[in-house]
Amino acid sequence: MFTGLIQYTGAVERIDKKDAGASITLKVHSLTGVDTGDSVSVNGACLTLTSMNHDVYVFDISPETIQKTNFLRTGRGDIVNIELPSRVSDRLHGHIVNGHIDSTAVITDIKASGKYHLFTFELSQSTHYLVEKGFIAIDGISVTPYDVKGRLFTVAIIPYTYERTNLNTKKTGNAVNIEFDIIAKYVESMLNKNKGSIITEEFLKQRGFA
């Protein structure tokens, strides 16, 4: 599990197609506390670290992840966000992020507003998981969407986040990875399972409530 607070950034060295998936090689300075086999969030996607040598790290990308993410549109020198998995004792500063990308979005506008940067995105497809003032992860960054209009939404990025993530390298037209709030997905799943159930007097009697 991750929280959407980016700890490191890295530069893409190469991406190699591998069967139906791929592997991505990153140059990351001072990435500590990891070993091969560990799960690491790279641009919001939970990837397995397969090899490491000094500041060079290689991760496998599954076919499903390739289809859902922006990795095939990522090239040498591009900056990616990195977060290590949370410990049970850690504070939850952002929100619960699984590292399972749902879709991508394209940046349609970037503008400065005082000390903030306002980014507007357009999702690749419509969804009811996009909620005004809810939770969303963009390239693994925990942010709050507002001004939601169909597939369009805006986020305000504070200076700390802008300076320490790949957002300061982004331009309009760039694609980003999107993960929606897992709690919303669980709630929807439970509601769907209970569709058609009706609470009647007989139902309450059988369960000792009447």
C-alpha cells in the first residue's frame, strides 16, 4: 500500500518490450531501503524491482499495466515519481493508494496562480469515480480534484509538491497515470451486491429485529 506522497524521482534510462509486457530501467539517486523482489510505486503503478546496481534499478511491467498506463509513451530522460510501500506504523498523510492504475488522463492546461500551479486534465474515459473534492492519484501523487466537468477536472499543486515531483517537467498534451479512490470502489461493489434486496417485516423478524 502507498499513500500518494512522493519520496523520490528518477530518470528513465530505457524501456524494453518483454513478451506482452516490458521492463523499465531507472536512474535514481539515494534510493534506500529496497531490495530485489520489493514492490515500488513508479508513476503510481506498483512494480516489482527485479535488479539493482548502484543507482540503476530495473522493474518489470505486466501486460495489464502496459495497457492501462502511460509507460509506452515514456521515453529516455523522462522523470518518474517514486514511492516506497508504507509500513503498518506509518502515518497516512495522503490517502490509500494501491498502485493499480485505472486509466490515463491528458494535461489540457497548466497555469500559475500565485504560489500554486493549476493543472487541468481530461480523462481517457468517463467515470463516476471522479468526485469533486474527493481523492485521486496522478502519477502516484495524492491530490484533490475540483471543478469537475465530465471528463475534465483541475488540481491545485502546492510549491512543495511541484518542486519534488515530475509535475515540474510536464507540458500540455502529456499523459499521466490515474488511480481512483479504492474506498469508492469497495462501496460501489458492496452496493451492487445488495441490489434487489428489500428490507421487509419478514426480513426483520427472521433476524430478530421485529
